[in-house]
Amino acid sequence: MARKDEIGRWGEEIAVGFVEQLGYTIVERNWRHTMGEIDVIARDVDQTVFIEVKTRSGRGYGHPFEAITTEKLARLRRLALAWCRAQEHPPTRIRLDAVAVLGRPDRGAQVEHLMGVF
């Protein structure tokens, strides 16, 4: 496995733990569709939340949130709609969040969470 993939998986674990501490319930992880993948799908009280996780080991390539482009957000919206359509009982309230994880397994992580990013 490539180092960036290892960092990405580690960051996703950190992000999941972070949102679980906020009280979210994880519904699904790494949901795949022909259009792409949703990192984390969770419930936050009465909303289904689609979470994009971006992890960086340092700021050499910018802040993790800088990797979430308008095109990426548009794809995430389409993926969220596809997931909702695939459900027997689709959610009535949805939200897109982003979680940035900056750090490395041997140094710890700094986590930032943006709610309702679209």
C-alpha cells in the first residue's frame, strides 16, 4: 500500500472517531458508486450526513480543505443523491460535512470539522 493511502486510511479512522465523539452514528464507510466514493455516511440526530475526509501529513501541499474543490463538492452532492435513491427509506434531511486531518500516526493529529459545506 502506498504511503499516501496509509495516511488516508489513518486519517479516516481519526475522522470517524472524532464524529462519533460528537454523537454521530456511522451508517456506512467507503460507499462506492460508478461516480466515485463517499468516505463516511453518518446520522446526526435527524440528519443523514455525508462526510468528505481529507488527510495531509503536512502543509507542503496546502491545508487538507484546499483539496476539496467545487468539482469535488458537486460530485459529492451527486453521490449523496445516488445513495439516497438506493435506500428503501431515503432520508428527508441531509447535510454535507468535511473533516480535515493534519498529522501523522507517529505525531498525532489536528482535526477540523466543517458542517454544511454545500
